[in-house]
Amino acid sequence: MKRIFTIFMTMVMLLGMTQVAMAAEKNPDAFQAAVDVLKSDQKVEETEALPKVDPTEYIPVLMYHHFAVRDMGFGDGITTMQSELEEQIRYFKEQGYTIISMEELDQILTKKEQEKDTDGDIGLDMKVKYLCITMDDGYYSNYDLAYPVFQKYNVPATIFVVTDYITNQIGLKKFTWSNASEMINNSKVGIYNHTSNHVPAGKTTTEEFVAAALAGEEALEANLPTRRTSVRALAYPNGQNTPELQQALLDEGFSLLFTIDPGVINRSTSRGAIPRIMVSSGMTGADIVARIEQTAARTMGS
Ligand SMILES: [Zn+2]
């Protein structure tokens, strides 16, 4: 039985990789996102009987990419339908999750850092179930399809944009600075930094990466005058980072730095490498909560 399950999971993974390769071929711009999917889907292992971790002890950060109006057929792994997003948000609310912004996340972590850990465990001991929603790259569908849902349910969400891509409309259609302003002014959507050029850490020096991060920060300030935030949050392109880069960015005042490694925020999470949980095509709210719980058990369970 175990063997059959392993074979089944291998087939699922191979199928996933073929789809991702096909999607990437059709659209090179989707490749980065496709790599993310592969990376997180490869972590799907046999379901171990890990003890459930109390959801008030950690904060999951979800990562979305594209949205679409209707089912694209077989599913490309990274596109969420608008109706699915709506069902998911409604489910998170029903399940008692408080969805939080970057400012709120920063405040919660600061408070926890100031409090002494009395019980010595790695939990955050917050009494509340928090959840963060993030999207990478600034695709037009974030504005066109996801923003109306966030607005309708009045929930915060964070979009990490590549500032040069917004200014020059590079690659797959991105929303404009004017769209971004509209989201900031009329909803709890926040616009944050995915560097100015999307050059991953593995393809540049620490100095050049920090310069691109600071250029991204400047572009956000210049193009979004109504944006009021004291928090410097950034998602690493392709998730790539090094301990040296983490420190260099923390030294520049960045306080929330996101990877694409699966995991949840707990007391031992570094602000320089915050893990995220991938939302794949076709997931229901219940599927996502199951993935969150499984990831928490792996991250924190002993
Ligand atoms: Zn990206």
C-alpha cells in the first residue's frame, strides 16, 4: 500500500513537472512562478501522523501568483480562479482566521520579540489565528480579479511588485502605478518590494542586490505618494538569498524578507528568511488550511 502510494505521488509530481514545463514554454515570464510551484510541490511527501500544532502558535503566509475568471482547463499549477479565491477568503473567515497586513505582522513580531519567552517552546502564543496573504510580481490579474475580492471582504493582502516591470510594463501584463494607487486608496491591499529588476540573488552580488532593493523602495515612494507605511518588506526574486544578503538588507532597514521555502512563522523564524506556503491551482479553502496545518506540523512538530 505504501509502495502504491509512493508510485502514485511520483506520478503526480511528474505530471506536475510536465505541466509546469509546458506552461513555462508557452510563457517564459511564468517560469519563475513555475519554479516556485515545483519547489513547493516537491515537498509533498507521504502524510506522516504528525501531531497538530495549535494554530495560535504560528503565522502562515500564503503565496499566490495569477488569477483567472474561469478554469483554464487542466490548470497550470499557479493560477487561482477568482471564484476559488472568494471561497478561500470566506472559508478563512469562517474558520476564525484574522487576515493581517505587513504592518500588523511587523507589529506582532516586534511585540513577541520584546516579550520574554517563558515556556521555552517555539510557539508564538498569540491567542489569535493570524494569516497573511501575499502575491508576487504584480500581474494585472491581481488588480483586475483579486483586488475586488479583497475589497469585498475587507481583508488585507500584500503584493510584491518588480518596480521596473510596473513602470515599463515588461513581460506578462502588469497593473499600472495608477491601478496600484487605486488599490492602496480603496482597500487594504498593500504594495511592497520585489526589487526593481527581479534579478535573483544567485545571479548578482550582494551589493547589486541591495541596490536593486533600495531602487525598488525609492520607486514605491515616488510612484505611490499615498502609500503610508513604515515597514520595508521584500520578497526575494525566485526566493533566492544568502545569510550575507539577509544581514545586508536588515542593516538597510528591511524588516520582513520573504522566501519561497515552505514553512510557517514561529518564534525561531528569522525576519531575514520568512517562509511561505504556496497556493496551487484548484485548492479549496479547506485544502489550504490542511496544507497550512501539515506545514506547521513539519516546521514545529517534534
Ligand atoms: Zn517573482
